[in-house]
Amino acid sequence: MAHVPQIKIPATYIRGGTSKGVFFRLQDLPASAQQPGVARDKLLMRVIGSPDPYGKQIDGMGGATSSTSKTVILAKSSKPDHDVDYLFGQVAIDKAFVDWSGNCGNLSAAVGPFAISGGLVDPSRVPDNGVATVRIWQANIGKTIIAHVPMTNGHVQETGDFELDGVTFPAAEVQLEFLDPAADEEGAGGSMFPTGNLVDDLEVPGVGTLKATMINAGIPTIFVNAEAIGYTGTELQDAINGDAVALEKFETIRAHGALRMGLIKNLDEIAMRQHTPKIAFVAKPTGYTASSGKRVEAGDVDLLVRAMSMGKLHHAMMGTAAVAIGTAAAIPGTLVNLAAGGGERSAVRFGHPSGTLRVGAEARQENGEWTVTKAIMSRSARVLMEGSVRVPGDAF
């Protein structure tokens, strides 16, 4: 029997924010995978170790969670006034598909550093010491991200004393600006609130009618009140992820919210759209103990938020969902804003399962429509391994 040898593909394994992913330069991919399509998806699934009916991704680079089943493809930008094009692929763990419908805000922190180190940014734009400004075109959603990357002696600075709840060790701070973060893809019609309302009555069979803020900012997100679905907003992963009934309830709410937002045309489509929209629940501040054992007091935060990602409660907070939180908090009357105490605000600090996070947003109302010029937050990134990944030559 003939055996097909493995092939080697240059790749870098990077932590960005509270996520990890395998990063590729487009030019390094096999020719058949340099274009969107079946070959690319099969390659990325094989790299990550999906689909895996065991749900462990043992035979790949994935870590069997939504935060670690991620891939990134970067190229010199084809857009004017941008340095790099950033394409994000969320790889399903136990199913055979890659979801290209949204961005990863956490891995966005690693795009600038990788682009600089990978020669994708014009060297004249990168100082030897100081901060490099990398202009990123987020190709999944057609938006601009500005990354401020620290440089020391001609190299990206990765070590530092910036601490991020959900990440064990400190690193260098990378500030991100998500410009005009209101998503306008896939039926959202350019409106931050696709239903036209800050709060809707969302009818969910088997659950009831829930107050919901459905927003396109950072990533399409459905916010509901924790109390309305039987929670306090202080929950950690174990309280939800082992509860099959609860997970099914969240997925049902997500499906009906997606339909209401115009992201899907029928409920059956939600099964192949795991990455978006997100569903999150909010509550007013109260004290709790984070997953690390750190105590978060009510006075430390403006509100509490828990968010689901790929069918499970996220261990911290997705970066794109943080953008949605900051944006919704800046607009008086949304459920997020009301949980934070109401009124006008340009930034919030919210509590999540791993601790707290601060995110800012600049919102204004024009002709009755809310717009947000940018959302700002800080993350960190660190290269974990670089070299090549190997996949069987017939895997794609």
C-alpha cells in the first residue's frame, strides 16, 4: 500500500488576548489553499484536528475549546491605506466546517506583531523603538482595526508587565482601535440595531418572551438579562457547560435572535453558523470569585457579562463581544447600558468569569441613528512556537 508523505507549511502558533491560533501568511499556503474554498477549509481543519467526534482535537493544533480552535491567514493588504489583510477562520471542533462569518477580537492583538515579524508591513512604517501603528483590514467583516505594537531594538516587544484577566502571565500591551465597529455584513443593512430597536421582545418557543438588545458591533451579539433566564451573571463555566438543558436553551435563543437580526433565513441554518451571532447575558454589579480564585467586588465593575462561544460559556470574554459590550454600554437604553446604571458613558469595566476588562467606545446619534466611531481596548500577544505545521499530503 502506498503512503502519502506529510507536507510542511510555514506557520506560527500565537496567543492573542485570551485565545490561541495558528497563523499563516497567505503566500506560504499550498496553491490550492490560497483561494477560499473546499481545499482551504480541509487544510485548516486538518491542521487544527477537526472534525473530531471525541471532541479533543488530539491529532491537531487545536485545544478543544472555542478559544483555541482558531486559524488566521494574513497577506499584504490589497486595500488603500492599510498594511495587512486579516482573515479569521473559526474551526468547528466536532463538525466538518470552518466558520468565516466573523472576526476574532482576541487574535486581532496578534495580527500586528505577526505582520511586522513576517515582513508584511513596510519597514519604513516600523520604528526601531517606540510604537508601530499597523493598519489592519479585517476581511471577514470589512472593517478597519488599528493596532499599536510596541517595538524594542527593531523587534516586536512581547514581554512586559501588562496583565490581562484570563491570561496567567503578563506581557506587552497592544492597544486596539476597532474603527466604525458596527457590522454591516450579511443582511444587517448597515444598521447597528438591525431591528431598529434598542430593546426588543424576542419570542423564543419553550423559553418565553425575553427583552433583548440585538446589536451589530464588533460581532453580531444578542444580549439578554441574566435574571430573565434564571442566572445571576456571576456564573463560571462549570455552572453552565455541563448542563445540556441550559446549552440547548442558549442555542435556541441564539437561533431565534439570529433570525430576528436577519443573519439567517430559517432556523436550520444556525447549525452551520456557530461563530455568529454571540449570545450574552448581563446583570448589575455584585461580588463573586473568578475562576482564578481572584475576588471581584461589586465596586470593581460597572456590570457583569457572561457570553457563549461555539455553544459553551466562554472562560473570559471574546474580544469582539467586548467591542459589542462597550458599544452597547455607550448607548443609553440598551440592556447593557441599563445594567451598568444607565446614562451616557464612554467606557465600562465589566466582570467576566476570569476577572474584569475595560473597554471604551465613542457613540453619537445622527438623524435618529446611533453610530460608533471606534471602540478601544488593550490586549497582549505572544508567539508560542514558530516553524512549520505538518499535514498528510492528501488531507486537502
